[in-house]
Amino acid sequence: MFDIIKDKLKETKKIIFVTGAGISQESGIPTFRGKDGLWRKYDPMQLATIEAFYENPKLVWEWYEDRRGNILSAKPNPGHFAMAEIEKFKDVVVMTQNIDGLHQKAGSSKVLELHGSIIRIKCTSCDFEDDIITKFEEVPPKCLCGKILRPDVVWFGEPLPQKVWREAMIESSKCDIMIIAGTSLVVSPANTLPIYAKQNDAMLIEINPEETIMSSQMDLSIRDTSSNILPKLLTYIQSIQN
Ligand code: BV8
Ligand code: ZN
């Protein structure tokens, strides 16, 4: 399956991954738009926006506490672990839209969290922020300064963290292989990263059981799951490296 990219894989020093909710699906975290999708039950524009948070912080917090409970007990799957292992053979940068921290839990050392983290909590007013892995007694939780806390995630209508986004664009515009796994590429501006890579003649590889809006622009589009394919990619890289 990878023979058509063998030469490129052999010569490249660095592999960039762009991942989305699909790569965590097999860790029991529902995707956004799939049949089990989170957003079947809730209207995303009702909950993942700054307006919703200020209108009804308790409701938004109940949604996040529900997701945090699931995410904090979730384990990385073979797809996450394979990506971390590939670091033994190549420089790897993981640019994830996920907020679940599973890439880091699996051992990936360079992870750009494009949409923030549900584990990191920050104050809506002062500069307090911290990873909080316990459930909150009452929601919305309060900061010591008296204001309410929020998950350090990027809501719709909010800009991505500037430093992270700038780094993601630089990496994408100078990479020679980008592997896009588990994302529908619906959400912008994250969905422009493969375009930056393509403009720089990078080879684009997609791993997704379903077609996406960018499948036709991929050099290789593998209709399978990430936990199935990424360990095979790791074995292939090991075989051509030795
Ligand atoms: C911004 C954090 C500008 C929170 C998320 C119209 C109205 C309003 C807004 C817009 C609009 N048009 C465009 C916009 C902009 C908007 C946007 O893109 N909206 C979309 C819905 C059209 N974007 C924004 O607002 C962004 N900010 O533009 O700011 C700005 C600039 C300056 C100053 C001010 C403002 C912010 C976007 C970030 C939103 N936050 N998450 C939270 O999670 O609660 S987005 C959310 O969607 C997650 O991060 C998620 O990862 C992301 C993308 O979804 P996917 O990851 O792709 O997941 P999805 O379910 O869609 O797909 C899963 C895929 O996996 C599927 O293809 C499936 O086939 C596949 N799969 C399933 N199983 C597997 C698998 N693949 C492999 N293996 C498997 N086993
Ligand atoms: Zn505070």
C-alpha cells in the first residue's frame, strides 16, 4: 500500500501529521460529525461558542464536564502509539484539532494543539491556567480571583492560539510529507494546512474510512481506520530505514 510513496518516505527527514476526532474515535471519544457524532445530540453552535458560554455558562460547562469525564479516562489507541513510535525514525510534528491530550499520553513529543485542550482550564479574566484532571464539584467553577473558569479550548468564532497557528503554518509550508488522519477537514482554518503543504509540493496522504472534501487532492487516500493503518505505516518505515 505504501510502495508508491517509498522513495519519498525513505528520503524525508520529517513527517507532519494533521489529526482530527476520527483518530480518537477508537479510544471511545465520539467524533463530531460521524453517526455516533457528539453533535447529533447537541447543536455545536449552541455549545461550542463564546456567546453560548456567556449566555449559559452552566449548560456549556455541563457539556464539557461530561466530555472531560470520558476523555480523562480514555486511553490512546494503536494509531496514537504508532505515531509516537515513528519518532524513532523521523522528526514528527503532530498538529491536532483534538482537545483530548491522547497524542501526548501516547508519547508524541511535538504536538500542536490547534483547538486547545479540554484538560487545560483557564480563567476568563486573570492569567490563571492549569491542567485540571479532577471533576469540578460545581459548575461553572470559579477562579480564586472570583471570575468563572473556562476550558482552554478554541470555540467557534474564536481565533486559534497565535503562536501555535503560526508554527503550524510554517511547518506545513516547508514539509515534504503530510499525513492527514481522522479529520473531515470541515473546520477552518485547520483545513487549510494541507493546502499550504500542497503549495510546497508536499506529498499528501489521507487516512479516513470515508471520503473527505480533499480526497481528490491527496497523493494517496487510504479508506481505512487510523488504528489499522498507522501501525502498518510504522512497520513499513522500520523496514525501509534498516
Ligand atoms: C476562526 C474545540 C476566525 C472545541 C473546535 C460559518 C459560521 C460560523 C463560523 C464559520 C462559518 N464558516 C466558517 C466558519 C469558521 C469556523 C468553522 O470552520 N466552522 C465550520 C463548522 C464550518 N471556524 C472557526 O470559528 C475557528 N475560528 O475561524 O476564527 C477569527 C480570526 C481572528 C479573530 C477572530 C476570529 C475556530 C474553529 C475551532 C472550533 N473548535 N473544537 C470543542 O471541541 O468543544 S472544532 C471541532 O471540530 C474539533 O476540534 C474537531 O476536531 C474539529 C474538526 O472536526 P474533525 O476533527 O474533522 O471531526 P469530524 O467529526 O468532523 O470528522 C471525523 C473524521 O474522522 C470523519 O471524516 C470520519 O470519517 C473520520 N473517522 C471516523 N473514524 C475514524 C476516522 N478516521 C480514521 N480512523 C477512524 N477510526
Ligand atoms: Zn482569575
